[in-house]
Amino acid sequence: MRSLYKPFTLNGHPIIFMDITSAEMTKYAANAMLATKISFMNDIANLCEIVGADINMVRKGIGSDSRIGNKFIYPGIGYGGSCFPKDVQALVKTAHQFHYELRVLKAVEAVNKDQKLVLFNKILKYFNNDIKGKTIALWGLSFKPQTDDMREAPSLIIVSKLLEAGAKVKAYDPIAMKEAKHHFADTISYAEDSYEALIDADCLAMITEWPEFRFPNFKIMNKLMKTAVIFDGRNIYDMAEVRKNGFDYFCIGVDTNK
């Protein structure tokens, strides 16, 4: 006899009933898994640069495998926000309390910490380890688009390192400027729009992939900037197009010296 039981659903998804401990673990484990995918891709991206592979092609290749999928496999400058860092750290700490070592998640956290320095290191290398007095334009400050949240944002580390090295920072973010002032105060300057941030800048560092940054006028950018060079921390630009407009271009996971 066919069962008449119908599972409870929410927005078309089945509701799974579980005990409180399992429910808490599920929430932490889900975010930790997504953070793991991000750190894994960033680690592979760094290797791609070394061996001469293109992470954009690698991403498309592995994303076509239905077992992997194409979500959360974009390389960049590390994850931030209130959930991923906190939940990964919470699981690591919980495991430690029970005398168990979560080796994979420790590596996820370590890779993410290092990844937030990748763009800064590229800038430093380009200017022969001397950026004192250089003006670095930043596009984006929040940890992701469509929010003013800067908790654990890569921009916090990048700005700190740039200032420490003696550079001047001029930043623009569509909605996170007010929040940024709580973190940086008057140690950096704030532009009214993305193009104003570029005036007399020695380079542009693309930090957050806001939609309005995706299709800029490169010709106008070139005229505004002192040095035509872009450091793309989110791989949102086409290298050939950027170079065609007279820019040096550096991104994540691609050997740009080819």
C-alpha cells in the first residue's frame, strides 16, 4: 500500500527534523564546507600562477563536474564576513575542547589568512618593494557586494599593510564608506565615486566585486591615473581587454608574465 505521508517542506525544500546538537553542527559544518571550497580554490590559484596554468580555465573545468558544481569556486583574496570566519573558528575550538584536531579546517583558516596578503604582495613586487608615498586606489571595502559589512574583510588587512609600508590610500565603496570610517578614520582618503578615487593614483586595487565596477571605461581610467596598472583581486576583468587599453594587469591564479 502506498504511503500517504508527505514530508514537511519550506520553499520547496524538505524540512529535516534533528536534535539540537546535530542542528548546530549542521549550521557550522555547512559554512565550514563553503569556506573550505574557497580556500581550496585560492590555494590552487596560487599554484596555477607558479606552474603557468590559468585558474579561470581550471575553475570552468572542475565546475562542469556535477559532483563539484560551480558555486564557491571563484578565486580571490579570501573570505570575510560574520559567518565563515566565526564558524570555522568555532568548529576548530570545539574540536580542541574535545581533544580532537580538525586539521582540514585549520588549513582552511591558514590559507585564508595568507590569501588576504596576496594582492598587497603583488603591489609591493610591482613597485620593487617600495611603495612609500605611492597613492593606491581601492575599489570596494566591504567583504562582499551588496552590503556595508566589513567584518573580517580583506580590505582591513590590505589597507593596514599599505599604510604600514608608507603608501597613501584613496578608497571608494558604494555603501560601506561610513562603516569604513569607523575602521580607518582619517588614515585614508575617501572618494565620492570610483573615478575620483583614480585621480593621480599609482595603481588600482580591485577589492570587492560590486556590479558597478565590472564594466568601467578603461580609456577614462588611463587618463586619470598616474600609472596604468590594475591589481584585480576578484578576477572580474578580461586581461586582453585591459591590456589593449594600455594597462599592466595582475589578477589571481594567472601567470600574467606570459
